Amino acid sequence: MPITVLEGLLAGFRHPAVGLDHLTFMIVIGIAAALVPAGAVVIAAFVVSSLMGVLIHAANFDFPYSEHAVTTSVMVAGVLLKRAAWLTFAIVAGLIHGYAFGETVLGADWPVIGAYMVGILGTITAIPVAVMLLASKAMRLPNASSLLLRAAGGVVVCLGIFLLISVVRGD
């Protein structure tokens, strides 16, 4: 648990970027945002609900199996990659991922939690937006096809299954 404001800020930048489950989800939401109209709104919904999830956890609300829910959201993201239900899913997934992010600062002072949330905000905004911009450019290429998106979705589902098995086994 971070103790100083600086530690909180750095932990906020680090946590979403080093967790394979969170990082995978942010990459997929960035790709999905490139596919749907108003993709930036999808990312914003994820960001805002993630910050709410951090606050819910920091307020000592107990939600069992949050890591299971995070890995399940990765699988669902892979399934939804080519679908249009992203805004609602981004909100729900944001709450789940944010709650998991909140584990890092559980019991910390509120200034540390605030700094952590600033770090989280930076990371969970920058990664999906960068992916959205790159994916938007890549999809304009003549060889971009829905087959590649379905394959990417399948890979994400498989990764989500692997992550869920790891969480269930306690690895």
C-alpha cells in the first residue's frame, strides 16, 4: 500500500499498465472505441466508472470475487469486440476494474488515494486513446478486415480464459 502522495501517484500509473488483465482490457476497449461512433465516449465512460470503482473499494465496500470479474470482463470484451454494446459494457467493466484497482490503496489516507486516482486516470485514459488512434488508422488500410477483428477477439477470449483459470487456481 502506498504511504506518500508520490507513492500513490506512481502506483496509480503502474497498476493498470502492469496487470495483464487490465492492460488487455484497455487495449481491447481502445480497439472497440475505434470501431464505434463516439468511441471517445466509450473510453470516458470506462474511465469515470473505473474511478468510481476505486472510490467504492476505498470506502471499504466488499465485493467478493472481483479478480474473477475482471478476468471475465476480458473474455466478454473479446466476444464483444465486433459488437455495438460497448457503452454499457464499458461502464460495468469500469466499475469492476476500478474496484480491483482500489485494492492497492485500501486503508490509505485520502490524499494518497487522490494521488493514486490521478495516476490511474492518466494510465487508463492514455492507453485506450492511443490504441483507438492507432486502430483507427490501421482500419483505414486496404487489408483491414473483420476476419482479423474476429481473430483478435478470439485471442482475447482465450487470454481471458487463461487469466480466469489462473485466478481460480490462486496462481
